[in-house]
Amino acid sequence: MQTAAGPDHRLVCMTCFRPISVCYCAHIQPIDTKTRVLLLQHPRERDKAIGTARMASLCLPNSQLCVGVDWQNSAELNRAIDEAHGKIALLYPGDESSDVSTLADGDLSTLVVVDGTWWQTRKMVRTNPKLSALPRVTFTPERPSEYRIRKEPAEECVSTIEALMYVLGALEGTPERFHALRAPFRAMVDAQIACRDRLQGARIRKRSRPRIKSSPIPSCLRERKGDLVCVIGEANAWPYCCPERGSLYPDELVHWVAVRAHTGEIFERVIRPSNPLATNTTKHIELVESDLLSGSSLADLLTEFGQFLRPSDILCSWGCYATSLYLKGGGTLPQERYDLRVLSHAVEKRKLGALENYENQVDELAVKGRAGRRLAKLAAIVRDYATR
């Protein structure tokens, strides 16, 4: 579990962004889907602690969560439309929407979901021609929403994660398989209600005190410089539009690099893929095919990187994709981990997106491929934050 200090000094899980006391990650059960899900979230909804779009993205590996308002020139939406070859639809109610129960198997490969209040989503669809031009699908929920901590505008309205449970169940013909989406949702709702009841029952009045502004940078990045290890992982991943992607050829780690940010000690292993190489893997990660096919086994990587790590190490990554692949492969990583993409958002007061968007001076590292440049950038960010 990754943690960081929140604005009120509570430990916060850097996966679900909830305080550790109400973290729902233990209830997440990843569900593989044939259907690609693109979640388009309104920025105001992103900061809602009880939202469910991020929860849905954590439960569905074949999904992507994007935040914004203007999607007309969105690379993610444009790519989803291009790769779907017409088999794409927007989940949105209305007279022109088709019920998912009427669709045949294979009619839809990509589902676009807008997340926000009804007012926000209506405006998003109305003001983005590419969104409003998509074919639309809808569904009828079997029962009222379990969203007891948030008032829905009508009885037939449900949360985003509940909607995906119904729609994916209908599209893929296995409704019971998607009931697992309810587990983290129910855990979040129950925890929220328990906190509310506890606070209401205590009836303790505290004298208000001026809040002291604190830096979002965890103190350990300054105080334990020798323990900071930056990691970058590259994957053999088939494009979303390919039938090979998903359960047949899941994403797999093929290049794992690390550096101790303040000593320069480097770890690098190329891992031999167990699946056929995807069309653009070598071009994307900038490694030649012969290097990949002659790489180490995944088991050797896990053993050797485990020996490289020390018990006191703090792991720093950009996002959670690479570390999740490492953990899925059977490895273990330090409990103390920081997602620098999330931390940079708080420090810089703006969303940076890809690591390549971060403008900083870097020292070259003796590491192959694209991972070398990305690792150097990540280490420079860590060293910068350690001096602030």
C-alpha cells in the first residue's frame, strides 16, 4: 500500500486516495473485460472523496480514467474512436439510446462513460461534438442504488461503478462476474456511514485553531535521501483495439530499471517476454527484439531486484502501472511507496500527465532505451523535492 500525508496530516492511500482508515483497496478484485472502458471525469468530480470512477478504473484493468471538460481534441478519446472501428458507444440515457440488452455479442468493443453530476455530464456531452455524435446505450437497473451517502436525482439513477456493473454484465453475458464491483463500493459506503455516526455520536466541540499550511512533500523525501529508489518499468502491451489484448496476452513487464536517487547506484534487467511481442513494443520502449528475446526470466528479476533493495528503502514511481505489473508477477516491493505523478500534481498545482512533460535538468544514466531517459527525469524530480 502506498501512503502519503494528507493536508490534515492523515495517512492517505496513494492508490484509492482515501485516508488509510477508510481505504477500500483490500476489497478490489480486478476483472478482465473484452470491452474497453474509457472514463471521462469532470474535474470537480475528481476531488469528491466518495466518487466511484477511480474505484471503477482500479477494478477494471482494461479501462482508462481521464479528467477534463473539453474532449474535442482529446488524444485518448480520438484514439478510442479510431481503434474501435465503429464499435464504440457512449453510456448515456435518452430516447435515442439503445438498451444494452438488445446488443449482440461483438457489437461493442469500447464503452465511453462520462462521470460527474447530471448537470456536469449533460454539459460535457452537449459542448463536445465528438462525444455527442457517438451512438448511445443505456440500461435499466435491477434495483435502486446502494449509494446511501449521496442523493441521486431519481430512483433509477445509480453510481458510475454500479452502472458499469450492469452494462458490462449485459455486454459480456456474465452479469454475476461483475457483482465483485460492489465490494469496494459497499466498503466505502459502510465506512463513510460509520464515520458519520461516530462523529455525530461523540458530540465533542473543539475550539477552532488556525490551520498551519504544510508542504505536500513528505518529510521522508528530505530526511531519508539515501533510502530513495526510483523505478521505471516498460511493458509488452498489445493495443486496445487488438483481440489479443486482455486475457489472451495480458500486459507483461519486459524492462525494469532503478536508481538510488542520491548515490547513482543503478539496477537494470531486460525480461524475456512470455507472450508474442506486440506490434509496437520494440519501437515504443526503444529496445531491439534480440535484446528482449535474450533477456532474463521474470523469476530472476524478482530475485535479483529483491537483493538490490534494502529493508529501509522508499520506492518512487511515476504512476502505478509498472509497479502493479511487478507485483502481479509475484514480486514484493517496499511498503513505503510514493506515486510522484500524484505528488507532483499537489506540489506544482497543475496536472503534468506524462513524465516527459516535466521540464527539468537531468544527468544521463547508463540505461538502455526509453526507460533510461524516464528514470533520469524521475531521479531529478526526487532530488529536487528532497531539497525543498
